[in-house]
Amino acid sequence: MEYEEGRAVPGYNYDYGMALADGGVVRPAVFPAMDGESKWRRSGELEVTSVTLADTDEKTVPPALKAVLDPTGEWIPSVLREADAALTQARIDTPDAGGLVVAFDQSAARAYAQILQKITGEEPAIAVSDEPEASRIIKGFADSDRRWIVAVQMVAEGVDIPRLAVGVYASRIRTQMFFIQVAGRFVRLRGEEDETTARVFIPSIQPLLSHAQDIEKTVDAVLADEEKRVRETHESDGGDPDEPLSLLPTFETVGSSQAVHHTTIASGESITPEEMNYAKSVMNRAGSAPRGTTPEYVALILRTAGAGTAVPAQRPIESDQAPLADQKHDVRRLLRRKVGRYSIAANKPHEYIHAELNRHFGDTAKTAALETLLKRIALLDRWLEG
């Protein structure tokens, strides 16, 4: 440990990307970025400004973000519905998987909880930082199988709820450290058998998109004194997280549209909605995918196979130990199902199809490297499409 200008600087940086590569430490995380139209006007003026989140700049982000996070609009309810659907999917393999909404103030937290109750029929837990019972509420949620908890600041400050699998980032705070703290609530592994992929829904604005892309690449080690620095930095983004942003009262929110997918951040890559839809269709045609295989991962596989580049990893693949063997085993199972489907479609025996693939790639499925196995799957997809 070294010191620069009175601050401790780690001599060794162990970031999220390194922990993911090591395996058995953290889960992979994906960030569906949700776009949508927001409308507002300056107080006392008639002219309404309308802009989509993806088109905002430094000047328009604050009022646009305020508009879409307004619980009376259409955007945040539609995101909460999307997130609850993702949680339902996660609970197929992990029945007690939970979700967390990080709200920008107490009033919004309670309003979001009411929306979630209408969606799910279950009352969410609510934890706000000025209530003495907040710590007990969080612990009670962590030990239960309830679907959702809505919080303002409490859950971002080192609280451990390993069963969290889905999140909604509905805060106005845009600092990288706060974003990392929130994302950190979702990536804690529950054990060796945990194959959950964390999914955190975010507004499609800068700098949140950049934070999501960087989180697996260059996240600095989180120091104990950073939480104090975060609160000091918050002032430029709105001050006390439990109070409205001081910059925003000069604007009046007019409304917001329902959210639409803008992009999904996975393994530091942006995946388009079209790529996601194609990946889902491929998975549907293939039947049940190996446990832990997500549409984001399949989308990156398909993109990679087409480009002939290195495979972005959802799980570690560059290792001679068990993770690589497990990965090959999963992909071979998917390959066999693809061959079976093509056998029916083309009226050709399995052995003939495997022989064709062997001739094309110059090896066999048993001896092929993982990247070649993925390319076999991509080729079978092209045959099935043709």
C-alpha cells in the first residue's frame, strides 16, 4: 500500500473483471439499458422539451432523468414490469431470487413499491435511511424469499443480500463509485453451484452506459474511505440522496413514454435489441439451453462466430482447469441438440451431419477447441436458417 496526497493507493488492483475471470468469486452481470421519451418544461414557460434518453447530453440529462423516474409517468412502471418478468425467469432456477430497486428519494421509493405491488400482488419491503427499522427490514428481506425490496441509500452501503439477482437503477446519482456500489449488491456468488447472471436495468444515458461498459474492465479496488468521497461528490449530482436534486426544481416534468430497449451491456460489450431477439430465437429453436446460458451470452457467441474474433466470456473459458471443461461440456450438449434439430429439418442422419462438420473444421467435436465448437453452432444456425 502506498500513499499519494494523504490517500491510500493499493499496490495491487483486483477489479471485477479479474474476479470474474478467476471464477467462484463473483457472478457475471448484464445491464439492459432502457430508452424512452421524456418531456419537461421550465417553470412558468409553455414550451415543452421532448427528448429520448439515448439522445440526451450533459445539459438535458438532469431534467430528462427526473421525468422518466417520475412514478406518475409511463417509463418507470414499464421498466419495473420488465424487471419483474426477468425476476420471474431467474426464480425458475433460483426460487428465492430477489430484486432491488434503488430509488432517488423516499417519496419515489414508496411510490415504486406501490407500482410493484400492483404488478406482483405482493407488498415489497421498503428501506429508507431515516427509519430506525431499515437495517432490520433489510436483514428480514435477505433471510426471506420475498420478491422485491425498494431502497434509497441503505442497500448501496455494504449491505450483503446474496440472493439479489435483478435490479433497477432508478437513482439520479451518476457517479461511478455509487454505480459500482449498487452493481456490487448483485454479483456476490452464493456457492459453487450458483450460475445466476445478475441483471441490472439502467436508463440509457451517459455516463451510466460508460460505467456499465467499464465495470468488468477497469473498476478500481473499492477503498473503505470511498463512501465518504461518494457523498461529497453527490453534491454536483443532487446533494443528499434522500432529497430532490437542487438543480431540478427549475423544471416541471410533463411526462414520459414507456421504456424501450436501447442496448444491453454484457462483458463490456453493447448488444443491440436485434441481436438479443435473434439470440432468443436461436435458444428457442435449440430447446432448453444449458443452465446458466443467457441470451446475452448466446448473442456474443453468434457475433463472435461471425467475426472470427476471440469469444467474450460470460464464464471463464481461458483455463485448463474445470471451468473450461464444464464450458465445453455445456456447448457440446447444445451442439448435439442443434444437430438433432437439423437432422429433422434436412432429413439427414446425425452421423452424416457430424461428418460434414468435421470436414468443414478439420477436427471432431470431441477434440475441438471451445471457439471451434461455438463456430460449429453458428454454422448449424446458418444451415437451419437456409
